[in-house]
Amino acid sequence: MARRSFTPAEAAARTACAVLGGYALAACFTAFLSRALPAAAVLAPSDAVLTASMLSFIVYLAVILRVFALRRVRRAIAETLAVSAAFATAAALLPAPAGAPDHPAARQPLASRSPP
Amino acid sequence: MTTAAPQGFRASMDWLHSWAGVFFGVLLFTIFFMGTLSVFDREIDRWAQPSSRTGGAGAERASLDTALARLRALAPPKATNWLIYPPSERLPSLRIGWSGGGADFTVRDLDPSTAELRPAQGGPVGTRLIYPMHYSLHLKWLDLGYWLVGAAAMAMLVGIVSGVATHRRIFKDFFTFRPDKALQRSALDLHNWTGVLALPFHFAIALSGLVIFFAIYMKAGIFAAYGTEAADRTRFNHEAFSTLRRPPALRPLAGVASLDAMAAEAQRRWAGRGAPGEPMLVTLRNPRDAHATVELRRAWRDRVSLTADTVSFDAATGRVLHEERLPPASKVQRWIAGLHFIQFDHWLLRGLYFAMGTAGCAMLLTGTLVWCEKRRERHAKQGLAGASLVEAINVAGTVGLMVATLAMLCANRLLPGGLDDPLGAEMRVFFGTWAAALLHALALRRTTSRRHWRQQAAAVALLALAAVALNAATTGDHLLRTLAAGRWAVAGVDLGLLAGAALAVWATVRLGLPRRAALPATAALASQVEGEAA
């Protein structure tokens, strides 16, 4: 097995990029999808949040692997930052979904609704 | 594979696999070991709490209202949740408990027929020590335990994918086991075998673990779609999980309507929805307030999903306030959570979960062993101390964890009855022994013959046998008796301890064999296998 040993600096850069950058990208992805799906009337807000949150772990995993698989560290860092920024910008431009979602669960009589 | 890029890719994945393993190995082993034991958490409870081993004094069942009267007498005034767990196959006692409002989560077992308080001998170590260790490491500060477990779960996913990527011949490796070769080689074979065999399970269990706590690990979606305030979170929980919001009235409650009548009504509604079942948990929220609510959850025994079909009642009048209905994505999340929690009744599948969990423990242990074996000689020559320190931590974190768990079970059988807080005493024995195991391993870190591994493995064997003997001596429930009576919870724990002792004896012997001690007859066979594989 051809063992590649990263230099300590490169190992630190890749690890930081994978762990922190990967989480940031996954979080921006989740925020974007949580707003985009209700905005496109695809899913109710709670369904969008759950779908995005569940997918986020797979996104995080993919980013970690990609950061270590790419040959050049700079490319890995640039990609991670660019994609995170794109998701964050798109999420910020979208409105947060309005209060009452169009879902049967929300239409139930709420004896429990808290006083305003 | 002659181009430079894939070669680099495989080497990168190899690096990632090794370091994820070294960094998270002990943490992952702790989570896997405790998770595997948690598959039988209630059975371990019954082993550790002899008074809960049997059903009631009579055939009839005590009413929920009787249990409520006991709660009213026992629960501290500040507790905001009162809990009643009706007896079931895995928990034959009628259990009551309380939590919230600054009161420690506490449970007491009642006789299921008479609702008399059962004497506490030993704490519920399965559900309250082993199981929380699995998901929170008993580190409550800033949710640190949850975050460490989450990071380890991500490392597990990374380890699985990178582990597969490093393998040139994963199929052939799967069928290669050379138990008589040097320890490093045998351990690697076992690592590959357990890793590949249980790979889908390990991937699903790590991912579902993350999905269960998505609201801790990934809050970005809730923040973006609902907001960052506590009220926004409540709104999300209401929409996604159909939870009831009912603030306290801040007036005292005059009286609680019949819980048994509410249970009957809930059962009628469940049957009407085509999902008949029994209540498994009755929760009273703000039990002394005029706006107290009673939540009834349907027993999980007949389904994978953790949807509880909760029906909520006004405690004062017994009027239905709310019925849980989940939107589609929430149902998916609850199903994935259920896949991880296995609350359904299926002993064969429960056994398989235990087996796959054990495979995970073996995979992590052998992976660690390979890493240590590879480096011990090289680093000793180079005069580097790091690897021997890491090895000592790994000894204590894996085998030492088993020593600590078994010492805790022995202590459970030796503690005097009538202690105020037996669980606290067991917790101190557990963490104290674990710390002692670390000191022992560190003291022996310069060994060249794996003495720390072997001595702790021997301690596992001795303590496992001692636990079985102590159970027989203190309760009279020896294996012949429990097996003859078909009391599988107690017999199963004893049998598991004996199997563990046998494995530990084998490991002690195997770890003691000198390096490169290939037996002549099998060495030829092994080299033949190796030749074919090459």
C-alpha cells in the first residue's frame, strides 16, 4: 500500500477544513433547503426542516471525504468556502416561511394554543 | 490503477481511516459497548434489581389510579412530570417515576398487583447507567456528551467509507482469516471480517444515531425556517412532532379524573385508528396545577417507528385535549429513530442487534490492536513515547471499560439493601474502576509483551465469573434454577457473562503468544492462502 503521509501543516489544514468547513457547509445547506422547499411550495416548513436536517449528515460526510480526497489543499478549502457561501447567500435571500403551514397537523383544533 | 490520482486517493483514505480510528477509537468503543449492552438494558435492570425479577403477588393488575396515589405520596413537590409505566413483558414491575423542575429523574418499582413499594436492592444500572452512557457519556455540561457522541458517529461514517476505499480486494479479504499468524495479521483479518460483515448495520446505526438528535447537532434548519428563540423551537416541535403546548394556570389542581378511564378512552381511539395497543407510559405534566395534562403513549411493541400516538387529556376533567398526528417527514424521522432504538418485541432481531453490536466492538478493538502492534516496535526503536501512551489509553478505554462495567455489576450485588442512592454508589464504582484501569495501563505502558492488555483481559474473565457467582450467592437465582423456570432475563445476563468470561480467557491466552508464533502445520496453510490472495 502506497502510504501517503500528509505533512503536519497539510494534515491540520485538511482536518480543520473537513471538520469545521464541512459542518459550515452542511449547516448552510440545511438552512437553504429549510427555506427553499417551503418557498417553492414543495414541503411544509417542518417537513422541509426535517428533510434538510436528516440529509445534512450525509452532506457533511461527503464534504469530509472530498476534502481528504482532493489532491490540493487549496482547492479543497476554496471549494468548501465557495459552496458554503453560495448556500448561505441563497438562504439569506429567501424569506423565512410564514407562521401557519398548510398541513393537516397544523389545522387540528388546538385546545393547547398558548395565549398571545 | 496505474495513474497517480487513484493511488493518492487510496493513500489519503488510508490516512483518514487510521487517524479517525486512533482519535475516536476509545470513544467509539465506549459508545458501541454501552449501546450493545443497552439492547438488553431492561434485562440487566432485572438482574441488578432482584425485587423486580418477578411478576405480581397475585394475578390481577393494580390500577393506574392506585399508582397515582403512590406518586402523590412519594414525588417531591417541585417535580413537574409524574410518570407511570404499566407492567410489560420486559418490565414486570409497575414502575413510577418523576423528573423536571430541578428534581432528579427517579424511578421506583411497585408490585404490579398490589402497588406495594418493592424494596430497592441495587440501582437500575441497565436503563440509568449503561444506556445514558451510550448516548451522553454522563457528561451533562453544555451537552458536551451528546456532541462527543455525535462527533464519534460522524467519525464512524468516515471510518466506514474510508475503510472500504482503502481495500483493493475487499471480497477476498472478507474470506481470509489467519488466526495462527502474528497477532497483527490475525487482528487485521478479524477487523476486516467484522467490519465488512456488519458494515450496513454499522452505517445505519451511526447515521440513525445522528438523525435521532438532529435537533442538537444540526439546528440550522430550525433557525432558518422558524427562528432562534425558545418560542420558535416550541412552534417547530408542535408542527413537526405534534407536541401539546399548555402553559400552567398557576392555580392548584382540585383533583385528577380517573387515569384508568383515560387509558380506556385512549385505547378506544387507538383501536378506532386501526392501531390497537396498550398504554406503555402515562405522563402527568404540571401534576399539581389546574392545567395539568395527562399524556398516554401507545406501547411500541408492534412497530419499528417511535411514533407514540400520544393522546393528551385534561387531568382535571378527563377531556381529550390533543391527539398526536405526525407530518410525513416526521414519520420518516421517527421510523429511523425506531430502527436505532428497537423498542419492538422481536427476540430474534434483538439478538441480532446484540450480535452486530458485538461485531462492532470486535472491529474497533482489533483495529486499535493493529495500529498499536504496527507501531510498538518501530517507536520503541526510535525512542518515541507517544505510541505507548496511546496504546495505554486504548487498553483502558476498551478492555478497561469492560473491567469497570463488570466491577460495577459485582458492586451492585454486594451493596447493602436500603441505600438511599444505590445508583450513585454504582456510578462511583464504575468510574473509579475505569480510572484505576487507566492508571494500571499507564504504569505498564513500557511492556514489550502486552502485559496491560493481558492483565486487564484476565480481570474481565475473573470479574464476569464473580458476577455470576455473586448473583447466585446473593439471590439464589443460579443458572440451573433460572433456566429451569424459563426466567430468561436473569439467565440471559448470566449466560452473557459466562460467554464474556470464556472470550476473555481466550483473548488473554492469544495476547500472550509470542510475536510471529506461527504453528508449523497451519503456517503452511496460511502461506498458501496468502499466495492465492496475492
